[in-house]
Amino acid sequence: MLKSIIGATVALALGAGAALAQTFPDKPINLMVAYPPGGSTDIGARIVASIAEKIIGQPVVVVNKGGAGGQVGWTDLVRQKPDGYNIGFVNLPATNTVILDKDRQAIFDEKSFTPIINQVLDPGVVWVADSSPFKTLKDVLDAAKAKPGEVRAATTGILSDDHLAILMVEEAAPGAKFRIVHLLGGAAQMKETLGGNVDVSFDNVGSIVPQVKAGQVRALAVMDNERSKFLPDVPTFKELGFANIISSSTRGIAGPKGMKPEIVAKLADAFEKAMKDPEHQKKMDDVGLAIRIMRGAEYQKYFDDTHAIAKKYTEWAKARPQK
């Protein structure tokens, strides 16, 4: 009797989930970006939203909720109902480091999100102004070893992927030590580097492709296993003898925890179709953003692995704070 009741209950739950997935969505979907308009996450979000809404059959509205390095937006996201109508971009490892930095007092942790699908994997890159005397990565590292703490290296923010990347480089190149300069975003970094107020910058490929093409900046090395198709002449750290230096910023879509698997699958299917659309691929290529689709168990594993790596370098950074 008990088995029959349990079986009937499970069947009803499964039936309800399937019915919900069939009718979902019946109203617009909000797609949150935890940064102001105009950044690379926002650009990618608007490109995919414009295509996905045609597939979904409802408007996909990009909503910018910037502040506190993404913390404001992610806090809002985890407070939403897990019904699929309020989803948003998570930026790894930025989301991870907000969680890991106890001083931030985030109300969420790595289990507060339901990963749906990843859109972009933007590799890290080391670059300088075209007028810089540094012509190669070796030039930069030699200077950082010869005068520890004097070479000014810029990030786009404290505990950003760029900050962690600098720590990775210092770990892999014994004796090299930078004077880390934290700036508020890519625009400030570009301004200060071109203005000569910093010596070298750590950022992502997608942030500098137009400036490289214009001859304003020189990319020295990419932090990936393979060369970037956007910077084909720039060697990887692996090619230069640093096989373990891999750094990137990923931008993917997630919802609050507790989302029904049927809704997650329907959203992932729609966004995957949108991301594979030739229009999406061309527009992303035009702005220098590399598509890397991950969903399901693969995306969850990537989230977990990134969190573990970020934990190590966040603890190191907190033990050795920089100005």
C-alpha cells in the first residue's frame, strides 16, 4: 500500500513537472547582468537574448543590476523564485571570489545557483601599451625579478580573474613580484595603461581585440592551452614554458537554486540553439568574444573546479593584500 502511494506521488510530481515545462514560458523572462551596460558580459547577453527570445516565444529582457563587483546582481538573483522567469549571468571566477572573500559577507554561496548554460570563455591575456619598452612576456618577468614590487601591473578589480592571474604568474616565475594596481573595470585599465600610469595589464582577450587591431596595445601572451583565434600571432603561456598558467573569465546563465530540471532543460535547449545560430556566432566574433557552450554536468563541474582554484588564490591574496 505504502509503495503504491509513493509511486502515485512520484508519478504526479513527474506529471506536474512535465506539464509545467510544456507551458513554460507564458510571460517574459528577465536575464540579469550583474554589471553596468556596455561591458562584454552585457554585450554578449544582449546578442544571445535577441536570438533566444525568437526560439522561446517570449521576450528575454536584459536587466542590468551592477554594483559591488557583481555582488548586488547576484544577491538579487538568488532571492528570486526558482521558476525560470528570473535568470542571470554568473561570471566565473568573479562570482566565486565574492563568495570566498569573507569580508564581502555575501548572502549566497556556490550552492545558491542552478547553472543552466555557459556562453563565453574569454581567456586571460597580458598586454602593454604599444609605446611600452616591454616587447615580450620575458621582458616583463625579467623586470619584475630585477626590481621586485616596482613593475606596476593593473587588474580590472580586486579578486578579479586578472588579479588571480597575476598571483599565478608570480607563483610560476620565482622571484617575480609586481606592484598590483586595482582599477575599476576595463575602461579605467585601458586609460591608465595607455596613459603610462601602469606598466603592464592583465585582462581578457575580448577586452583588447579592437585596440590590438588599431595598434594601440600589444598583447604579449594568452593564458590558454591554445592560441586565440582573435590574436593568432600571440603565443600562449604554455608555449613560453608555463604550462600550468590557465586563466579566463566565463560568462554563463544560471538561476537560483531549486529550479525544476524540466525548466532548466528547456532553457538550456533554447539558449544552446541560440548560441549555435550563425547570427550569434558572427556577432560574437565581431566583438572578439569566444563562445564556449557548457551545460548540465559539464557546466556544474566547471563551476566546482573554478571554485576550488579560486579558493587557493583568494586565500593567498587576502593574506597578502595589495594597494
